[in-house]
Amino acid sequence: MAQQEVLLKVENVKKHFNVGGGTLKAVDGLSFDLYKGETLGLVGESGCGKSTAGRAVLRLYEPTEGKVTFDGVDVYSLPKKKLKELRKQMQIVFQDPYASLNPRMTVEDIIGEALDIHKLAKGPARHKRIVELLNLVGLSEEHASRFPHEFSGGQRQRVGIARALAVEPKFIVCDEPISALDVSIQAQVVNLLKQLQNEMGLTYLFIAHDLSMVKYISDRILVMYLGQMMELAESEELNDNPLHPYTQFLLSAVPIPDPGVEKNRDRIRVEGEIPSPIDPPNLCPFCTRCPKVHDKCKQSRPEWKEVKPNHYIACHLFD
Ligand SMILES: Nc1ncnc2c1ncn2[C@@H]1O[C@H](COP(=O)(O)OP(=O)(O)OP(=O)(O)O)[C@@H](O)[C@H]1O
Ligand SMILES: [Mg+2]
């Protein structure tokens, strides 16, 4: 387990969007601490607000409400110029490396741009640093003059990681960095991220929509649903002892590689569509699909509480 020194403190962060039909509550009250050197997995189905949460934490979106403290600095009240400096320490790696890398720029320019923005290196030192970064992510000097389309998906994601590392960040939001990759390549990129974390003491918020890979890289896992926190626990505890019916459903959807086990196990059936995040009623967001729903769930929103040491949940079954 990572050191218990808090690097990032997130308190009741909300990000609402005004859309035609009302208020879309993409993130509606997120609170967690991230310890130095740890990986927190952020998991939930598509549209539950993971990317919005990642961006709000980095203030790539202006928040609707809440507070984020990074290494003692109040991120949301920083003036723009100071925020730019802080960006050196907080980076993001995106899901689709093809869409997030400019196709008309060489790898040298893509990584160099990050160095230029923060005036980190010029001339020969700049090239030397770019080669260093390429080596760090398992690429070599000859890749510097190439364009994004000349790479495979996994290699492109390595370029995206090198770009994030260029400014020597302490914290990286990894927004589904492996979801667009072949399964065989996913493990390689996860291993690279782990190795870099060990070497550089990095802290990650690792976003994914299913639990299969997240459990290998995360120290703790936070499960989100419709902009809200459902469950938070250490990775092993969450996998062995999921308490929230939504987490149980997510875990039952993870395929098991052994076909014998896969065929014989029970999958939890969850009926119904995910409700709209626009003007949601103030009750348990999962109540429309939950197999264990009871009256209380349709009357009020469950409180966030610690039900075992370091195991938190928002569910009326644990009132
Ligand atoms: N700029 C925006 N304006 C309006 N609504 C938005 C905006 N960005 C996101 N949303 C909405 O907020 C909700 C959460 O979106 P978000 O992209 O954060 O989900 P996600 O969990 O990252 O999904 P995915 O797994 O598909 O990436 C969705 O309903 C989405 O339509
Ligand atoms: Mg997303």
C-alpha cells in the first residue's frame, strides 16, 4: 500500500451542465483523498461522469461547486497564471491517442511542445530530453521524426504518456488510456504505467469503464454511477467483497478467462436503462435497476458512510 500522505484532496466537487432540458448533473458530489504514490481506480459505465470528474479535478473544466487541494494548493481559487504553473505537476493521458495527438506534428514536435509551453529545454537539450522521454516509454530516437499515423495504437499511447511525462508531473489522470487498445497490448501499457509510477513516485487517477484491468493497477477503487459515488475500498477488498449491488453487477460483468468457470457462473441481471442525468430526483440513483431495491431507496439519497475500515458505500441496505 502506498504512503499515507495526501497529495490530492477532493471535496464535494460538482460539475453541472446547463442543457436544453434542464441541469445535467455530470458529477454531483465527489469527495476522496489521493495518497502520494497511489493509484485510485475510477470505475463506472459509460456516461456516469468519469471524464468530467477527471477534468474537474484538474480544473480543465471550471467546477460548479467544491474544493480541490493539490499538495496544499487550493486549485479552484488559483489565478490563471499560477494554474498554468501547476499544470506542470498535474497531467492527463487520454483514451484515444489518435484523436489527442495532432496528426500533422512529428513526435518530436508533440513532445517538444510540452517542453516549450513551460520553457523547459531548448536546442540540443530539447532533443536530448525528447529522446530520454522516448526511451522511458519504450520507444527510441528514430521514432522522433515520425507522425502519429505511422505508429500502432499501443505505441501511440506511449507517445501520449511521454508527452504527459515531459513536464515531470507528480499526478496523472489516466482517462481510459487502454480502452481503445487490443487486449494483448493493454497489459503492456498498464505495466509501463506501473513501472513509471515506481520509478518516479507518480500518483494516478486511473479511469476505466470495467474492472478487469483496473484491479491490477489500482490500490483503491472508487465506483461511480450517474455522477455519484457508490462504493470505495481497497482494490482487493472491493473485488473479493463488493457490498453495493451496483459494484456486484459490474464485477459479474467482467469476463473470467477460464471458459469452464465462465460458463457455470451466475451473472447478475440488471434490468432497465440508466436514467437520465438531467434533473435527477433526490433518491438512490441505482434504484431503477437495482435487484435489491426497497421502498427507502425510492424515497431518499443514501448517505456516504464507512461500513468497514476503509470501505465506504452509499446504499440504504447499510443504513
Ligand atoms: N460539455 C458537456 N456539455 C453537456 N453535457 C456533457 C458535457 N460533457 C459531458 N456531458 C454529459 O455528462 C455526462 C457524463 O459524461 P462523461 O463524459 O464524464 O462520462 P464518462 O463516464 O467519462 O463516459 P465514457 O465512459 O463514455 O467516457 C454524460 O451524460 C454526458 O453526456
Ligand atoms: Mg469518459
